[in-house]
Amino acid sequence: MRQVVNTIVPVFAVIVLGWVLRTREFFPPQMLASLNRMVYYFAIPAMIFREVAGAEFLLHFNLALLCSSLIPVVIVFFLALFVVKITAVPLSSAGTFVQSAYHGNLGYIGLAVVYYFLGDIGFRSASILAGFLMILQNLLSVLALQWFNEKTNGRHNPWFFIKKIIGNPVVCSALVGIFFSILRIPIPEIINRGLKIVSGMALPLALLIIGASLSFALIRSHFRLVLGAGAFKLVALPLLGLIAYRRLGIPACQFLPGLILLACPTATIAYVMATEMNGSPDLASAAVSTNTLASCLTFILWLGLFA
């Protein structure tokens, strides 16, 4: 348990530091947006590509772990849809509620927790798994937001789905890294060192950006929906994953990267997608802020079971 606390508390202390720095105007909005783009498009993709490309793919890829991590996401997706159908969730908030229930912050928080808790080996396994999870999460999120989009009346543009996958730099870096790993294509040392330098700023900056992006003004007005989305994201999703891992007999040392990724809070990209696709940006912002802070406790609870 001490190892868990010593990992989770510093990670979330840096997130809180990001919030303090924003309130002290160290992170003006223009600077925050630029840093976020730099981390999202360069630093994290460089880190993931370097780690995955340099790993033995067959050593770190586990098909049983992959399937037992993807299936709970699909189950929660349909459970959230069911809740929307049987309750009075406004149409304008329905798609955002659904995606907030399963769309996890893998790149900024999940990989940081994996890296500081499990080290390089766990990080490589998580990076490969995260690539597949991100593809599924993005597809389901676009589907949910399109389905409840009042302007499209549920019509789906296939090219929009494709752009969301092709345009995701984290997904692309993981897939290219897998390609290099499978074919055992060596990375020249001069390029590898450059990637290492860029990678070094990925996780600290990502955590600061998460903290600087927190917003609490909207939580009270969306409390019921935020609470429901948080119950799905922080409790039901990792619980379903844990049940699947146990049923398939996957040992803890192998499934912990998957459990951490499933236990991540709602992704900040949920706000961007809600804005782009006529969802509820206010609900997305409230869900991201609330679930990010709550995940400090839920991470300790989930990982404490195996400490």
C-alpha cells in the first residue's frame, strides 16, 4: 500500500500544482493551449513511439489482456446508453454523458500512473494496449455524440470516424511503434536520443496541463450526471475489467497496466469532442474535473488490492 500511495499522491500533487499555477496566472489561456498542443502532438507520441518501437512486441503483447480490456469498455458503453434511455437525460447531454462514462484519460494520466508505478516494462505493455483502447474509445465516442446530435439526427459520416482515428497522434504513434517493433526496425541512436529528450517533458507537462485545465464552476449544475458518469468510469469499468482478468486467469503482474488504464478518469478530449459535435461542453468539463480528482482515491483503492 505504501508503494501505491507513494506513486499516486505525487502524481496528483503535480496536477494540483498545475491548478495552483493557473490561478496564479503562470498558465495564461494562450500558453496553456500551446503547451497542450505540444504535449498532445509531439511529446507523448514521441514517448510512446520510442518505448513501443524499442520493445519486443510478442513479449509485451497479450491477446487475452487486450480482449478483456476492450470488452468492459463496450459493456459500459451499452449500459450508459441504457441509462440514458430509461432516465430523463436531456438529448443535448446524452452523448456527452455516454462518452464520459468510458472515455478515459489514457495518454495524460493513465500512462503516467503506469510509468511511475510499474516502470519501463509495464509502460511498454500499457502503451501497446492504450493504442487499441484509444481506437475503440474514439470510435464509440464519435458514435455516441453523432447518435444524439440534434443537428445530424443520428446520421453517421464514415469519413468523420476515419478522421478521428487518423488524426489522433497518440494512436498513430502507438501503431507505428508496433509496426517497428514487429519488424524489429532499429531506431538510429541519434534519433533515439532526440526522442528521449522530447519524451522527458511529456508526463510532467501533461500532469500540469490537466491541473491547469480543471474547472469546478459547472459541477453543481451537472452533479447528478457527473456522479453517474463517475460511477461508470471509476468503479464499474475497472471492476468489469478485473472480473474479466480473473475469469481468464491473467496474473496481476500482467493485467495491472490494463486495470490502471480502465480506472483512468474521463479524458480531457471529451470536452473537445463535445464542443465539435454539438454535445454538452459544460457537462464534459464538469465530468473531467470531478473524475480527475476522485480518481486519486479510486486509484489507491484499486491498486491497493494488489500492493
